[in-house]
Amino acid sequence: MVKLIVLYGQPTDPAAFDAHYFSTHADLVAKMPGVQRFEAAKCGSLDGSTSPYYLQAELWFADEAALQACLASPEGAAAAGDVPNFASGGATMLTGDVLGG
């Protein structure tokens, strides 16, 4: 398995971020082909300081080919194109090979 991890920086307007992310962007992600699992989590820190990241999203795929096919699809392009509409704190995208259980 492979996953796409998206780390969203702290937005200038958290309420606007949440409204757009959960009413629009998550629906676009749900339409992306090959996504086997999708999770989003608000970020915090262990020491109580403000995290550099506001939200973390993970999209799981069967393999790298499925991830690349998804990103190349019209649905993947629509989701990627929506990011500037709400991610005022920026977005960092990583991929990871899932190890073990």
C-alpha cells in the first residue's frame, strides 16, 4: 500500500478553511478513483505549542500505479485545483510506502 499525505499549514481563517474543506474539498476527494481509505485529522502538538500544521489528510492506494493514475485523472486534477481555494497556509504533499500491519 502507498499513501498520499497532505499537511495543511495554519490557515488565516480556520472557520473558512473548515467550511470549504468539509463541504467542498472532501466531496472532491471522495470522487477520486482508486482511493481505498481517506482520513483527515486536526493537528496538535505534544508540548501545547501551536503546530505548524492545521490538518493532515491521508489517502491510501493499493500501490504507486494507482496513486499516479488517480492524480492524472480528471477527478484528481479537480481536487488538486481546489487546494488554492482554501489552503491559505499552504499544503505540503508527501507519499509513503506503508510498512507492516
